[in-house]
Amino acid sequence: MAKLKEIVKYLDRELKVKSIKDDSKNGLQFNGKPEVKKMVFGVDACLELFEKAVLRDADMILVHHGLLWGKNPIKNLDEIGKKRLEFLKKSKISLYACHLPLDAHPRLGNNIQLSRLFGFKSTRPFAEYHGKNIGYYGNLAKPMEMNDFLKYIESKLGKTRTLLFGTRTVKRLGIVSGGGSDAVKDMNKHKIDTLLIGEHRHSTYHFAKERKVNVVSAGHYITETVGVKTVAKELERKFNIKTEFIDIPTGL
């Protein structure tokens, strides 16, 4: 068992939740029980996750996509958001959210964790967003033919969608989880031949084509599971509490 305030204090400090401008109200979004025996982790602050948290006797939930966004986030809640918040109040389950700081974190984050799937010789930050780099790039330990590269990604993450306008050999890979298509603009500057993201925007097609680069999307959801899973292991070790990742895939 651990104190809620101690877990929150640690997360705020370790994840540096104020380190980057973000539409998400990062940090503790709902204050529930003062003590935590079990935490569950997920990508999205949805009612399904909240209900499953109750079934698992959880005292606290940590997500990547939280409930509160923008200015005056409580006032901005629509009918669905209010229903979710009322469920948390009734269940007395705390909710903690960490969006962009978890993408960017150099040890626990989505992008650094994804980079470890590929055995980079070294990692370097890139993909500036709100004045901070949130992605990573590096040279593969061994270049891969594109077909082998795609098979490898699908073995680790699942189905991909591709925009292949560059070299057929992957040497330098950039990674930006979730909606990372804006990073296409930084590829040529860093001599990145292939970019792995969560999802494509329509405009990504022509930007990639005119830059003669490859962009591979593996899914917004799946590329943002790795960070919360890593945080779960971290908190289980540090606070000696039970943790569980709840998989609610969207297929997107």
C-alpha cells in the first residue's frame, strides 16, 4: 500500500508534467482514495477502462489521454465527459494523466521505448512540438530491407500503413508515437530515411512524396501503450503496489 500523494509527487517530478506546453491537464485529474493498493493503466480515459478498474479493485488509474483538456477543462466537459467524471467520483478512484511529457520522456516514454525495439546505435531527440523535442531518431544497428522492416514492426506492433517514397533500405529511423505525422518536416534535416508514427494525416502523403521519404504508421493506440506499461513496472517496483495494464484497443 502507498499514499496517493506520494505516488503523485513522484510522477509529477519524474515525468516532468509541466515541462512542455500541452492541451492536456497533465497530472492528477481526479483525487480519490488517499491510499493505493492497486493501480491500473491504459491509453484512454474512457468509461470502459473505469468500469474494468472497479472490477479489478483498483484505487488509481493512469492514462496517456486524460479526461481534462484545454482551458477551463471542467466547464468544457460534455455529457460524456461529465458521465465519466461522475463515475470516478462514485467509485472514488483517482485518475492521473500524462500526455506529451510521456511521449517525450527520455527513459519511460513512448518514443524512447519504441526505439529500443530497433537496437539503435544511439538515440537523438527530434520532432519539436511546443518548443520541446518529443521524438527520437537513430541509426539501426544493422540496415534492414523495407519488407523485412515492415514484417518486424508487424510482429511487434501489428498492422501497418505505409507511404513509401524513399529508399528501400532502412538505415536511419525516426519515431514519434500517436499522431506524429508533423515530424515529416524534420526528416530531411536529420537525414532520416524512414519515420515510424502512430497515424497518418491526409496531408502526410504529399509531404512525404515531395521529400522522397518513407512514413510507416503502426496505429495511434498501439504506439502509445508502451509508455504506460513502462510506468506501471516502475511504480510497482518503487511503491510495492499491484499494477495491471488494461488493453482496450481501438484498431486506430
